Amino acid sequence: MSSIYLSSSEVPGIASAVAVGAFDGFHVGHQRILQELVDTGHRECLATVIYTFRRNPKLTTGGIDGLLTTNSERVAYAGKTGVDSIVLEDFSARFQGLPAEAFVREILLGRLNAHVVVVGRDFHFGKDRAGDVETMSRMLGEEGRRLITVAPVMLDGAVCSSSIIRKAIVEGDMQRAARFLGRLYSIEGVIVTGNHLGGRLGFPTANVEIPDPVKLLPGNGVYAVRAEVDRSIVNGVCNIGVRPTIVAGSRRTVEVHLLDFDRNVYGHLVSVEFVARLREEVHFASPAALVKQISRDVLKARLILGPVLERREATW
């Protein structure tokens, strides 16, 4: 299990190999960087450290509207890589103003004792993102340390990036998102009591309350999903949207109809994996018309999802 530090000042400072980045998504490009980190650490007998931030810098600067991974998810994925430690630094105002040279000397060399640093080729750092891989390579080399740059991963003719994945998720293209992530996109929340309208229509739903407001939700629509609740994996149909046929002016909600599942799970944690988008969210002329469409949605979801299989863990 990886050790977790909330500041680089807490790290013991033993000789290390360090991967630096936001790592939002832990997508296949990130996985390649972290595999290089682990391989280098093992080969050179160095402690392995992921250095990232509690709050994504692009959230602070307004560059993005939502995150692919929460802090708890990033910590969980980090643990699967086999790294020794993960640092979740505070992206404070002081840190934002730290010049590139100071970041290398104070953080990487001074606090983390980095003998090797691993980053992607397009990596930038420091105040106003003034530092690049050439800057870092030169500064590390002056101290007898070195930089490893990892080539980007190409998929579907594009460089794998968090921004491409965010776009796919917002558009509801969950298959494309999954190819770039290397796994199904998922959200996690607590099942809360709703207005029971789904039950009265014959399709009871679990209303999922997402605790992290910056977690990115797929675009409004109906999806075939797999859900994990109480250690059971269940197929389901998920609606994300404002339920225009049922409640005028409703706030955006996440509701999951769990197939062949009738246990009371209010207050329980559920993880929802998005397999495919079935259709857009639309306004129906009547509840009866909505019920007919939901029946078709359930049938289509069953065909897409097939039988419930045991969860496969990521191998990186």
C-alpha cells in the first residue's frame, strides 16, 4: 500500500524516482509514465514517488469544469501501480508563484531527493508554466540527476489526454472514454431517498448523491451501466438529467435502475461504471410513453451488458 503525504515537506527524503503531474484520470498515457517510474525505481533501487496536487491546477485557473478522478480515486489508482508514496501537495497561492528553478531545487531536489524525475514530453511547470522539459533536464543534470521523458500514447489518431477524455464523457461517448482511460469511466456516491416516482412507474431507481461537486458527470442521457453495491456487481440503466417528463424545472440528478435487484440499499455507497449511452434525455408526451421507452431501454441494456461478470482489476 502506498504511503500518502499531504505535503512534500513530510516526505522522508530518501533517494527517489519521482513522477510529476496532475494525473487526472490515470489514463493510459499516465499509466505509461507510472510504469516507467516503477521500472526505474526497481532497477536503480530508488523509492518511487508520485508527486501531484490535492486540487488540480486547472481548476484553480479555470481551465476545466470537472475532474475525471477525485483524490480518493487517484490514491486508489496510485496504490495499484505499486509506487511507494504519493504526495498530494497544496496548490496554494505561494506555490502558484514558485519559479520553475525554485520548484526543481526546493521541491524535487531539496524535499524529495529526486535522483530521477519522470514526466511526459509536453510537461510544463513553475510560475506561468515557464519551465519545460529542457529546463528541468538541464537543472537536474547540473546536480548529477536526470530526467526521463515519456512519449505520448496515440489512440484513434490522437494523443491520449485528459481533455479528450473529458470531451468524450460530456458528449456521452463512453466507449471512446474507456479506450483512453484503459477502463470504464465511473462515479461513486451514496444512495439517497428520492420521490419514488420511478417505483410508481414500475422502475424503481437508486438516487445517487455525488459527494464531490467537481467530479465530472457524463452528459445528460440514458446509459447502460454496471454498479457495485454491497460487494455485488449489478447491471443497470442510469439516467442523468433533469427528468423533463416527470418534474418541470428539476435539478440535475443521477438515478440508477438496478436490474434484478430488490434489496434496500439507502445510505449505502455505490460505484457506477458507464458502459454505453443508450439515448438522449427527452421529454415524453405522457408518463405512459416514458414507461414504454424505459422498457425498451432496459431490453437494450440487457443485450449490451450481458451476464454480470466478476470485476477485472487494472493491471498497471
